[in-house]
Amino acid sequence: MRPIPAPALIHALILAPALILAPILVPILAGSPARADVSGPACVTDGNTISVNGKRKSRRCVGGSKVRLDGIDAPELKQTCRHTNGRDFLCGRFAAAFLLDHVKK
């Protein structure tokens, strides 16, 4: 049996644990979005974002704490979509109105 050259052995000893631990450590070190408890009146920004303790001025939410709803992917406020009947509609506003209905309850 031939001895392993020192540089190859060093690389193997460093690389092997790194390759094993990378799938575990990367998600932990990358972090996740901040999560916190917030309360107060909500101002709907779009279909998946609200502003807690924000004020509505000129059809926009101003101030407050911006909260993006985790796991929700909605169209942007000005986005249009094509209905099954072939007509375009403001699906972003539709999504925001839907969220607003649920925030009011």
C-alpha cells in the first residue's frame, strides 16, 4: 500500500467533513426571515404584505412595520392577469382586496 502524499491527506481531512456538514450548516448560517409578534391596526400594501400600525395616505400605506406574509405569493399591486374569458384584469388589486377583507374580520 502506497502512502498518501501529505497535501492530498490534508485536503481529504479538511474537505470530507466540510462536504458532510455543508448541507446541515448552510441553511442554519444563511438564516431565515426575521419573525416577531406584532399587533395593531393593519394597512394592506398588496396581496401578501401588510403594514402594522401604518397609516393610509393617498392610497398608500405610510409608516408602521412592514410584514410580508410567509408562504404567500400574490401578484404585485399593479400586476395584470388574463382571465379565462381572455380579458385582462387587475389581479394585484384583486389579491389586495381579498387580503383586506380578511384583515378587517
